[in-house]
Amino acid sequence: MPDAPAGSASLWSNVSRKNFILYLIAAFFTFAIMGIISDISDLGRTTPLHFTIDVLLSGLFAVFYVFAGVVLRKRFWRFFVPIILFQFALMTLIGRWMPDTRHLDQLNPAETASLSKRLGFDSAAIAIAITIGYTGFVTAFISETRRHVRVNTEKAALENEMQAARHVQQLILPQSNQTFAGFHVDSVYTPAQQVGGDFFQILSDGAGGILIVIGDVAGKGLSAAMLVSMLVGIVRATAEETHDPARILRKLHGRLLGSAGEGFSTALAAHIALNGIVTIANAGHLSPYLDGKEIDLPGALPLGVTGSGDYQSITFALQPGSRLTFYTDGVVEARNQAGELFGFDRAQAISVSTAAAITKQAIDFGQEDDITVATIERLPA
């Protein structure tokens, strides 16, 4: 059989297997009537074996037509005419191989009475087959309708939950027009779905400096959004106690481990003091770029992974006019229609652009994951 079209997989996933099998059974009994009608047209003279084969083939070919129509969909019509011609040719060959009994005027009274009973049997068989087929179709239709109503209700409830989660995420994300004296801050967050697994916070340290935390939790959808909300809450609470990036990452790591292995996340935390001194620590996240050059950071496992938690900080100076650019992996993992990744080289080459320009290039290339870009430029005195 030719390969099914791409859409057939989604069709199978949207149809209850139980209802589909019931529909096939109903189709079998409904179209098996054609074999019985053939016997009636021969006035009951078809041999029992020929009669049985006619009924079975009529029903089985109908099942095949329905099944092929579901799997092949629009492509089915390319094969319909050859298949139906094959069916009629096969039935004709069987008819010639198994000829009917003698003509009516050659039958004795006992044989004529037997034919009368045979025709009565055919009538009863038609009534039974119609009843079974009709009952099967109606049962499958009612069951599938109820299932679709239930699925659509659950889908609507899930969409409402996703919209609420998206609203919460929008509330907890930093405002794009945030201002910090001595710095120009720019950020763009573009989830791949209604809600995303990226998170970032850009906070004032109360002394003219900036604290930025950016990360990407494992997974997508509502569960990832809930984890994002938890991590953002921890970041905000911890930022009131310390601005040390390594301590912030250890706090997030401990909370994830304490959540019974519910997930893990990459993260990067950086504190930029008013005088431009940058202290930065990484937990499996992409390294940021300083004026288009990747910063070499100590390696570390993501948050929530057993055995991690040893996060080390490095320090360097952000000179006036210099820019730090932070990404999540949605930028480098953008993929075009040819399957080519955006990659690290392109990501580094555009890291001196604005957050909006970087995001647009990644989206135009082919967004597959959440994209977060944040840039912090130290302004000249």
C-alpha cells in the first residue's frame, strides 16, 4: 500500500479506535446485503458456498474502501476505479466457477419449496444486516459526537488555563521600557507557543547597578510556565537578600532539587555595578557576548540536576560604550525549511544589534523555541 499522506496521522489521532472499528463492522453488514441481493436476483439458486463468498466479499470490500479512504484520504480516488474493477472481475470469475443450480422449470416440487425457504432466509438476513449496520453507524456517531464534545470542552478549558498562564507571564516579565541611570537596557521575549519556558528578570540593585537573571526551563506548555513562575518568584525574593550571582543560582538549584525532581533549567546570573564591574555565574546556559565576543565562563550543570550546584563567578569590567548581549537557545536553535540551524556563528555575528533586530532575524530564519534577548549597554559618563 502506498505511504499514507502526512495528514493521516493527525486524522488517526482524532478518531476513537473503538468507534472506527464499530464503523467498519457497520459498513461490513450494510454492504454485505449486496451479496444477499445477488442471491435474490438469482431466485435463491446460488450454491451455499457461492452465496457465502458473495456476502463475505461484498462486506470485506466495503470495509477496505472505508479503511483506505481514511488512510489515503484524497489519494484514495486514484485507486478507487482499479479496485472496484478488480472487485467486479473477481465476483464474475467466482460466478463462472460456481454456477447456479438448475433452472426453475427443471426443479421438482421439493426443490422449489426449498428455494422458497431460501428466499425467506434472504429477506430475514437483509433485515438483520440492515439492523446491525444501522445500529453500528448510529452508535459510532453518537459515541464520537460525545467524545468530540468532551475533547472540545477539555481543550477550551486548557486554552483558558494557557491564556491565564500567558497573562501571568506577561505580568512577571520585565517591562521593555525599563530605565536605569548610566545604562541602556533593551529586551525582547517571544514564546514559541502561548506560554514559554524562558524566563528573565532585570532588577535594580538599589545602588545604581543592575541584576539580570536569564534562563530556560526544560519542557514546554503549562508545566514549563508554572516552573517559570516559581523560578521568577525565587529570583525576586533572593534578590532582596543578595546580588551575588553564584548565590542566586545555588538558591534556584536548591529549590528545584526540593521540588521532587519536577524539572531542571539552565540559567545565568550577572550583577553589573554602577562602576561597570560585572560579576557573572552560569548554570549550563549560553554564554553572553561582550561587544560581539563570547565570554568564556566556567562550565556547570543546569539547575536541578543532581550533582550540580557548584557555581563559580568571574569578574570583568564593562567599559563605557560596551554592550553585553544575553540569549536563550531559541536564537541559535532557529531552523530554516532546509533543516539548517541558525547556529552560534550567526548568533555571535548579530550580537551587536538591538534586541528587536536579533529576535527578528531568528524568527525570520525559522523559530522553533522560545526566544529571549536582552542587551545592557553602559552609557558614557
